[in-house]
Amino acid sequence: MNPQPLIVVEPPDSRGLRDVRVRGQVVGRAWSPRDLRGLLRRAEVPDDVDLEAGELVHWRGGGAEVWPDRPWRRRATSALIAAGLLVTAGVLGKIGKTDVSDALTFGGRVAGATFLFASIVEMIAAVCAFDYLGKRRWVYSGAAVLVGVVIALALNALLLAMQIDAGEYSPYAWVWPTVLVWAFWALRRISPQQIWRQSPHPKKVATGAAVAGLISIGNLLYSRVYVPYSSPLTMDIVVKFGEPQLNTKHTVLYVPMTVTVKNNGKVPLYILGTLYRVYGRSADFTEKDRGIAEWKADIRDGGTVERNISVMGLDLISSGEVIVKGGGSFMEAGDVMSEERVLTIPANSQFDSLEGDAEAVVMRTDRATLSNDFLPSGTASWDDSLSHVTDAPKWVAEPGDEYLRYQARVYYSNEILNATRRPRYATIWWVVNKTADGWQSSYLQATIALKNEEARQPSPLDSEETATSYGLYFFHSATAREPFAALVKPPAH
């Protein structure tokens, strides 16, 4: 009877590994002769043992020359799988870290925490990739890699769908399709069915993968379709004239004016721009009633129909910002801002009445945030010599009209949208113009658009989308009116 050999080397498996037995006990698996020598050394087999000696070593399924492993291919595969997992971990980690601290809604911060968790899972899976494609010393390494690849596949597919839906290029646009192709390749390389069969608790693994994937996908979809709770915006803007005073010579009229802005809603606001205007209205009184033709002209021009009054013009007496200089200020719910001015008007002005109003352009702080580079001075349409040098877009003002322009970067309510959208900029114009019939006016105009696309006039659909996505709104005050004759009182005798 032949004695049992000291060493038995089993046939290579599908990955080229050969089980090694010493004295009947499995001591490990070897990729190569070098691996085999290392196993024998740890099993206290002398280094001088002749592996070709048939009485000591029994080779099954091939001799000492049969080592089908391709180490460079195996290591490259491990590195590529780990790289894809780490890229996904990096992107998810950046999105999650930003949203956990900076997302504008509670739901966005929950989504950020989920992405951070998914990032940690991806990093663990990247480490496990080397074990699973190696000697599989940890029984759950295959399950960890499978969960990581499935999460990467699902999230990158949805992020790619969001990118396509936006129809825009962002710095991450190349990441989603690249990682998606990698994920399909990785699934083929790791053999999910084999992982399923070899896992000691396949149902738990499947449940864990499903729960992790559903939570991540659910939060991604939530961040995509979620519209912050729309507490209505209510802002009061009031213009009020005070008690007028004449100078000692009764040639100059001083009229105090107060403009008050109050955020009556529950949502803090960015004040992008504010403006008040005071006009002196000139009118012609006729004893004869004006006919239907004049009434139609009043209606066409958007004015008030007057039976015996024909408005001749509106002279701009004063216009300016209300407290906020250059926009970008923050206004909490309940905050009040006010501006007090004293209007100086010649007492002999031929005005029929004094009219004042104000407006504000605001943006909800639960929809987007602004960069803090809203320049206090803005960009003017004139140069140092006060000569007109540039025109505003045609939809904003007529050629030759003067303006100040303010602009700032707008950041979306969560980092997922920032990663799949091109940057937008809020642009505010304060325009001073003169109409064809000689009337002067002053007004605000605003848009949120891509860089250098401010000249494109927003369609009604664009304006609605801007209001929904960013909470950009215009508020106007009622018009304060005072008869000019009542303001210029004759001196008491």
C-alpha cells in the first residue's frame, strides 16, 4: 500500500486557484509556485522539499507547470472595479456632504445623509473588490461588491436620466454614462449568481441591497421632484407722503416721503432689488366733456378714463432704492425696512398731482441661494464721462436707455441639481428711460438665466418656471396720490 503523500495540490478552479493540502489538511490556495511555497512554509514544510518528488507531492489535474492564473489581468480587473466604486463614492460623498449641511429643506438634508451612507458603502465595496477577486478570505466580500455595483448602477442611471431631462452640460455629465457602462461591465465580471449561491445568507444580502438601493433612489427622486412647501409670499410695500412745508420765500416745497417694506410671509427672502418712484402729473382741465374717442385713447394707453382731464405727462421727480443697495440682502419673516426721503419741488410747478409708488424683486430662500458677489455699485450703461456706452437687452429697455445692472450666481436647493444643471445667474436691471412722448420713467426688470443668455426674453412659460423653481417674484405697492394744490398751501394772513 502506497503511503499518503505529504502534499496534495488539487486541480485549478475556474479562477486558476489550486487548493493545497498538507498531511490531509487544507492549508490554503495558491495562484502560482511562489504562492505554493509560501503556503508550505507556513505549514512548516521545509523549503528544500522537492516539489517534483512523486512520493512527497501529488499533483491532481495538472503538474507543477499548470498555473492558469493571469495575475496582471486579475489585478487590473480588481483595480478597475475598485476605481468605479471609488468614483461613485466620491461623487455621492460630495453631494451628500454638501446637502447635509447646505440643502435648503429638511428633505434635502435627509437625502444628503443617505448619499453619505451610500458613499461609505461604495468605499467598503471598493476594498472588498480586491478580496473577492482575490482569495476570498472574507465570506461577505462578494455580497459587498454586488451591493456597491448595484447602487452605482441605479444611482448613475437616474442621474444620467436627470442630465438628459435637463438637456444641459455640467462638469459631471461625463461621469454618469461612464460609470453606467462600467457598472454593466462589473456585473458581468463579478458573477452575481455565483455570489448569490456562495453567500451564507442570500436573502439577507438581497434585502440589504434592495433596502440600500431603494433608500438611495427614493431620496434621489425626492430631491428631483420635491417642491418645497409653498408658504405663500406676502410682502407689503407702502408709500406715504408726510406733511409738506414751504421754505420762507414760498418758492420751494419740501414733501417728506416714507417707503416701508415688510415681509409678512413665513419664508425668508432675498431682496434682489427695490425701487421707489415719485412723479409729478401734469393734466389739462377742459370744461367741455371729453368725447368717446379720447376715452378710448385713455383705455388703450392703460390710463384712467377722465371726463374733463387729459393727462399731459408724468415728470419723474425722484427715484431710488429702498435701503437695499445693490440687492442680495436677506430679509427674515416679519422684518421691516423703511426709507425716508424729503422731496424738493419748485412751488410753482404746474402739476396736477403728486404720485408715488414702489416695487421689489425677491427670491425665496427655500428654493435657491445667491452667491455674495452682488456688487454694491453694479454695472452701469455709461462710462466715467457719463456718456452712454452700452444698451440693455431689447426686452429690458429701449436702445439709449440708461441702467444699472446687478448679477449673482444662483445655487439650486440641493447639490443633486447643481451636479446635473448648468449654473444660472440672477440679473437685475434698474432702468431710467424717456418715452417717445417725453415722459420719464424708472423701473426694475429681472431674470434668471444661463450665463450670457440674459438677452433672451423669457417666455410666459419661462417666467412660470422661474417662479416655481427659484421663487422669483415681483411685488408692487399701491400708488400714493396727493393733489398738488393741497400740498402748496397759501401762507396764512
